[in-house]
Amino acid sequence: MGSISRTLKRKPIPPANTFVGGAGIEHPTASDFAAKIGSTAISLKKYLVDNPDNEVSFYKRGNYGISALSAFQNQVVNYYYDTDGKITLQTNQGVFRNCNFYRVHMPNVPLFRSPSGFFTLNSIQTRGYLYLPGWTGLGDNQNHIWNSGSSSNQLDVLYAPKLVQLTLQQTSRFNFQNQTAIRRVIWPRVKNMSAFFDSSIFGNVNSSCIFYLAKEISYYVNGNENKHAAYWRGLGCTIRYVENQLKPNVVNDLAVTNIGTSQADITFSIPAVNENSIDGYEIWIHDINAIGEDRWQQYMPHSEATVSGHTISGLTEGATYRVKLKTFDFYYNVSDFSNEVEFTLNTTGILAGVINATSGHLANLIEA
């Protein structure tokens, strides 16, 4: 009776889920980078440095905490995307000190044990944001978080819907200073903003900024408005005390029209109002052309729309993109994603198309 041979196939390693801009300059190997996040080289699968921009990408299976990313020199690290939410552990003091972040996407980090967690935010990028939906507060007896003092800070959006306290004690240290370009601060659950000066938090902030704040912090016991909120209001900012956190309804008929070489229009029906009026729509973009298992190509916020027919600009000729929307309301409650649409920009003499990415149906062809 013949023997039966069996070939065991290894389970393929998934695509990269971590992307760090600029880190490849000083960390060309997995072992170099692993030392910075308190991990091992073998745990960083598919480690790749994508020249010439020195973008690092890798796949990390287990959860981890970052221990000393602050040792990067010359502020070369400019973004950190943790797309699967693997960073779930409390970080060390000063962990991101001197990283020149303009975008941070860490959906599951609950705590930052650091009085200078993101010390510098000095990029001039127009869509700089901190996306921290899992952030709830500070760690062990630390009294402040961001000590950003540069006049060139260009943060656009700070999204932290679960944050409940920014500081643990009265402190004269300054947090989020000179954010002269920020448009939105989403803090609907923050109930503790204890700081010595009224300008200690978001001092010299952009006067057009909208603050979405917890209703509970609106007044002290003596009936006066929270001193920080009153300070921001005095600068001309808009203060919205969040009455509820009901999700808006979803756009379900997103379409792409009027495709050009560097822009395209999006159309959709306005969803029914849940309870709060609709304020706008986050536009999330995914560049299909550059997609690769080892490259950063995940959905990220691109811009915002307020009406159907909005033009998405700044795209690459001949490139293929996917787009989807999130509705946000008066209190910046955010909906689930809309349907997804894939489209290709025109190139002279080449056909461009629109595909419903959910069904794969080719919607139209436009000859450039």
C-alpha cells in the first residue's frame, strides 16, 4: 500500500498594516525599528523601506506599545498609520518627542503616559490630523499631554470622541499651543480640563475652530462657563456642547461623475436626518494604482464636502481611486461608511471608468 504524502501550505502573511513616514532614514532594517517599539525583528513581517521617501511598512500580528520612538533624529518621522489598531498599550514618557508628525492614525490607543506625547506638530501639511478614537485619557499621574509650542503647528483636526480627561491636575504647562490652522476639535466626552491658565489649552488657537465639547463641562458650580471654553469663545471660536451621540444616517448611493485628469465630482442623495442636522461629509480616498502588499495604501480622510456635486481635486492623472463617505452632524457624530465607488482619472487618449466597488459593475466609460 503506497504512502500518502501531503504538502502543508503556510498561511500567507496579510498585507502591511503599519506605515511610518520617514522612519527608513535611520531604521533601514526590522531589527532597528523593532528596538524602537519594544518588539523583535521577527515579529515585524514584510519589513520594507520604500525609497526615496523612506517610508517604512510592515505587518504586525500582535498588539504592542511604543517605547521610544522619540529617539528619531532631525524630526524626520512625519506620520504613523496603525491601520488595524495594533497599538493598544500605554506608551512611555516622551515617546513621540521630536517626531514631526502631521498625521497620526491610532484607533485603539486608550492611554498616553507622556507629558510630551506628541511634542512637535510642525508640518505645514493642510490635512494634518490626529485620529485617536480609542483615546480615553492619561496614564499614571501625568499632568499634561501635548506640549506643542511652535508657531508653525498646522494640525487640522483632532478626533478623540472617547477622551474623558485631558489633564489630571492643575498645571502651568501649555498644551496644543499656536494651532493656527485647526478647524475642529472633537472632544464630546471630556469632563476634566484642569489647567492653571485659561490659555493653557489651545492658546492662540485658530479663531475659526469649532470645539465639540461635553455638555457637563459647560459650567462651573458658580454658573460660569468653563474658563477654557470661554477663552476660545472670546477668540471667536465656535463652542458646541454635545447634546447626544446619535449616529447620522448613511449615504447609500454615492456616485462619481465629471472625471477629469486631476479631479472628479461626487454626487449622492442627502440621507434622512436622524435627529441632528447634517453638517457635512468626510471624503475618504484610497489610491488603487499604488496598492501593494508592502505599501501604504489604505483609506484615509482626504477632504470634506457639504453638498452633492462636490469636486475632489489634487488627484493624479491616470490614477485609479476608491472613494467613500462618512456623514457627520451638528455635533460631529459620524455615520458608518457609504457605498464605495472606484474610478480612474483621465489620461489623454485613454478611457477612464467608474466602477461600483461593491458590485464591480462598470458604470460608465469616458474617453479623454
